[in-house]
Amino acid sequence: MKRLFWFNLLVLALVSCKETGNDSNIETQQQEPAKNVFSQPKTALDSINELLSNDAHNVHLLAIRAKMHLANDNVSAARNDINLALSIDSGVATIREAKGEMAFMLNKSRRAKKEWEACIKIDPKNTGCLLSLTELYIAVQNYDRALKMVNQLLDASKDNAEAYFAKGIIIRDKFQDTTLAIQYFQNAIDLKKNYWDAIDMMAVTLANRQDTLAKFYYQQILEAQPTNYHVWYKLGVFYMRQNEFNRAMEAYSKVIEFNPSHADAYYNMGFMHIDIKQWQVASGYFTKSIQSIDRNYKAHYGRGYCFEMVGDVINARKDYYEAVKILNVYTPAKEALQRLDRLDAQQ
């Protein structure tokens, strides 16, 4: 959930060349292996380190470097920068923001909340802390507080794509208003063209409404991320619900291509073949689903049903028993066993 901010600093490498004074030097230089006269490009962290070497007590630079360390999972280095900055000036919003991010990474959400609240008390328009608090309140389903934070964020930054995305989630979950939520998701996408989280959320929301526009948003992601099997799976589910068998199978086949152990894709492929009474094909997919994940009670039930439909009661009963063994309260498998018992009693 938490976004760590990257600060990209432009580094210009100036290269100077010495003039040679005689022909023999020129010839010698031509015979020697060419040397790389270009300096290695500096990273953003290198640039911040250089700036801090000339201004070691700059709290804002320390906060930036702390965020970079956090982005690289270097909590120890981040803590050193944060503690140094706080010893210099504890009343700077950005260092409170960084300290909140560190606390959140360490699963100390209450501490993170306290730091971000201190941050916006110092600077009520600090967009990073407002967004972090918004996301935190969404996570704990405190939508009233989340709505207050996101509105404050939008007052401070009217073109903040993340704020519109967060508000869409709040509107959807608090008021169950998917129509208005979609508008906010679209606002976020309009402001940030490659905002994949918002595009994915738009697709999922439209798919749940059985809106055929969903597939265009999924396809937009797949054009940029053709191996994203998560999105291929969602697209397969969408086509499956639309009763578009061939397209669903194509999408699930893509899932398997990029993740050969995707149990749910195999299961859904088996389920669709049950619909058209291709019991043997369906059974094969259920077997692959079982092989892909442990304790797969649904796939055992599906395969058991296929066995039952072709008259293989012994193997059907084995799979039904296995489903119940995995999940004792799984009613479909229990009912199937009772059905087989009644058939046995009649014979």
C-alpha cells in the first residue's frame, strides 16, 4: 500500500580532452587500447550523498536520502538519517513523513499514523502524509476519516491522481456507489496515463457490473504488460461470465503460458468443459489444478463429478472423500457421497 517516493536528480558528466602536441604522441595513442573517457552515470543516491557532503545538516536532504534507503529496504541507514535529522530539527514535515514510512515498513502502523499526523500538523498541505493517512484509513475501513483526509489532499493538490484513485475506492466501499467511483478512477487515469492500479481497478469494477468496457481496460494493461498473468486471469473470468467460451480459454491459456502452476486457471478451464459435457477434458484440467496446489478440495470435487458422469463411481468416491477430508464442511462433496450411497443401496 505504502508508496515510497523516488527523487531523480539530473547528473551532467563533463568530459574534457587534452590536445596532443606531436605526431608521435598521436600515433602512440592510436596504437593503445581506447579508454572509456566517460564517467559512470551517478545514481540519485550518489547525487544526494554528494550534496550532503557539502551540507551535512540539511534536514530536507536527509529526509530524501532516508526515503531512498527505505525504497531499497535499507532500514538501518534510513533510521540513521532520520535520527540525525530529528536531532537537528524535529519540526520538519518531510522527516516526519520519512519516519512514518519507516514505521509502516516495520509493521508499526500506529507509530506511522502518529508520525504522519505530526507531519500534517506541521504542514497541512503535505501531500505525501495526507495520502499515506488516506490509504491507512482505507486499509482499516475507517472511511469517514479516509474521506476527510482525501478531501484535504485534493484541496492541497487538485491534480493528484493518487488522491482521485483513493477517493474512488472510498466512494465504492463506503457508499456502494460504483457509478461515482468509476468517475474518480477515470479522473486518476486521465491525470496519469500509465496508472496501472487505477486502470486495473476500473476494469474490475466494470467487470463486476457486467459492463463490456471492462475488457478494453484489461487489454490496455496487457498491451504494456503482455506477460501479466494476473490480468490475463481476470480477463478470462470476465469472458467466462460473458459466456464467451473460446475467448475465456484463450485468456486462461495465456495464464498457463506465463504461470504453468496457476491452479485457478486450470480449475476454471475444467469447469467450462463440464458445461459442455466434455468430461475427460475437464477431468484433465482438474488433475492439473490438483497438481498445482495442495489441499485443492474444489478441484477434487470437480474431478470426482467428471468420474461420476462417466460411471467411474470408485474414482468419483475417492475424489469426493478427498474433498471432504480437506474441508470437512464442504457441502457439495458431502451431498455427492450421499448420492452415491443411495445409488449403491438401489443396486
